[in-house]
Amino acid sequence: MRGFFSYSGFTLALFLSFSCSIVELGKFGNADSDIWKGSSHNPAPGGSSTPAKSSCYVTAVSYPDGYDWLRDEDRDAVRCSLVVFVDGVPRLKVPIGESRAVGADADLHRIMDGSLYSWSNSDDKTVVRRDGEVLFEYYSRESIRDVLLKDNDLYTLGVPSSGEGFSFRKNGETLFVRNSGYPFERLYQDDEKVGFSFCEVIKAAGPSTERYYNVLDTNVVQVALRNDIQRVWDVISVNSGILYLATLRGVSSPVLIRSDEIVGLSSPDSSSLLSFRFLPGGDGCYVETVGGSPAMTSYLWNGTKSVFKSVSGFTIFSCCIDEEGICGVLVPSLRTLPPKIFQNERIWTVPEGYWPMGTSVSAMVNGILCVGLSSLTGGRPALWKDGELHPLEINGYITGVYSVR
């Protein structure tokens, strides 16, 4: 999800620079097939009184053995693939490259409901695939900013190649479109409806004016109509009520606003606010503030309660919030320091020589914290599980870790 996480330094520049063409299937497939599928994931049988256990899904980009994927000197010719592991076992392998319209970037694929969804552009089209096969396509070259799966329908929020405007689609069919403005880059569900928010910029002779809107299905509501608003950072609907995060003129701390209720979220870094966003998850909607210069720090709030503060000089890079609490990865403001892994109040230092290469690389799986780490020296990537490293037998890097029930 582009723009959802605040850190955009060395790590993102590193994995977004990778590219490759057609896959070498090797031991996972045969010469007559370009998509390899292993045995399917079988959830607990219906009617069982035993709660269904979750499986750990990992997406990773795999290069031929011996290829230096960090330098990637043969990026236009080397064959590579996107591999899905389920509990450490490869279950799907899809070729990467223009002929398959599947990209290596972590922004371009996601595991949802046990399937691999990927999206990319081909000529003047946007192509969306499920497990490597075309699900739908439409004639508009767009950058997909977020996707959401509901009742087997795939909703997308995309921005055209011009960078102006956006479209909200269901299975490729347009539900809502604007030719100007920009979306807050997240889809969400509320009251069984799919929603998002956007900003419309009104340009005039003087300073431009911003107007903010929330959309549920196709119902559009203007929000943040106060006269003292300096900036709206994020908007979301929770339990049919619209919330938004803002900075107000004359108020030192950022605020959370719902109807006429205003809650100040004060922290030592409020004066140097860099990021202010909602983090849906668990039993509610959390808020993250990022501030500080040069030592940036993240704070998490649940309503008016501060529930997490990162180590000074570190910000949240990957975050998972569920009924078991808050966990994820912290990255440092200074590249010379190693990242950290956290679970509620516990903090570990990432083993030397490893780094998170995607913004969705942490998940709680049956009470076990799992984090995908990739090698900074070109070695095997590894799944970090409760303090232990479990290498994946591929030459490449991990793009995502998911808990799937």
C-alpha cells in the first residue's frame, strides 16, 4: 500500500529497484507450465468444534541460484518468480515480467483469503490477477493504491498515470471516479460497506482550498467543515460515524474529531508532526502519530489512551494489530542502526545482516510473531519466529507475511 507507512529511505529504494523477466521454474515445475501450483491449503472442516488454526503465508521473489539479486546487473534478462510459501512449504510459483504482467514490487501483490492477488499495467490497461491467472482487466493505465476483498468481490482504488484524480472499482467496473483531487490511500469496511476518503483541491487566484469527503459504496459525504482546520491528515468511517485527524489553527497538538467531539493527542513530538494516520485493526481503530527531528518517534493511540511508543529515533515500518495486541517492525532514522521487532512491550533487535524489504512483513500466527527478513548481503531470506531465524531455500527476498485462517 503506497503511502501507508512513513519510512521511505534505503529499504524502499532497494526493493523497488528490482526487476526481472520470465521465471525459471526449476524443481517447482516443468518446462510445459509457467505457473506452478502445489497442494491447496485446506482449512479446518466445517462443523468442527476445534477453532481453525491460522497458517503463515509468505510471499517472496526468487532468482536463479548464484545470481546476485542485490546488484541485479542482468535485470532485463534474468528469470525470476514470485513464490508463495504456506507454513514453510512452497504452494504457488508465478513468473514475473511483462509477459505475465506480474511485478516483483511488494506494492504490487498481496495475499487475501489464501490467494495471491497481483496487479500491474500492460500497454494502456490495468490487469489484475488471482494466483497468476487474469481475474479482470480494464482500459485505464492506473497505479493501484489499495485493494479490498469482500464476498469474493475485489475492490480497487487506483490513480491514473497522469497522477490526477482516481477511480474506485468493483471487479474492474467503475463505481466512483474523479478527474482531479487525490485519495487517502486506503480502502476499509464499515457497516458491511466498502469505503475510502479523498481530498478535492479547489484552485483559485489566491491560495488553493482543500475539501474533504468520505465515500461508503457510492454515498459521498463532505467532512471537516470547520473554519479552523489547518490540515486534514486522514478520514475513516467507524460504526457508521465519520472520524478524521486534523491539525487546527491555534491548537498545539493534533486532534481526533468525531461529530462535535475533539480529542487532543499530545506527545513531545507534536510540534514537529510528520505523519498522522488511522490504523484499523483489533477491536477498534488506532491512530499513529510520527514526529521528531532528526530522531523520529512513533506513538500509537486507542481512543484517548496512548498504548505504544517506539524507541526514540525509530518509526513503525510494518504493523499488525489484532486481538493479541500490537506487533511489527521499527526502522531507525539513522541507517547505521539495526531495525527492531516489537510485540506489545517486548522489543528485539533484528539479527545482523537482515532488513525488512516490504511494509507488510509481520503477522501473528496462532500466537507466534512471524516477521519476514531479507539479507543485506544477498544471502537467503529468513522468517523470524519468536526470536529464531528460519531460512527460506530461495535466492531472493521476502515481500510479505500474512496470517490466513
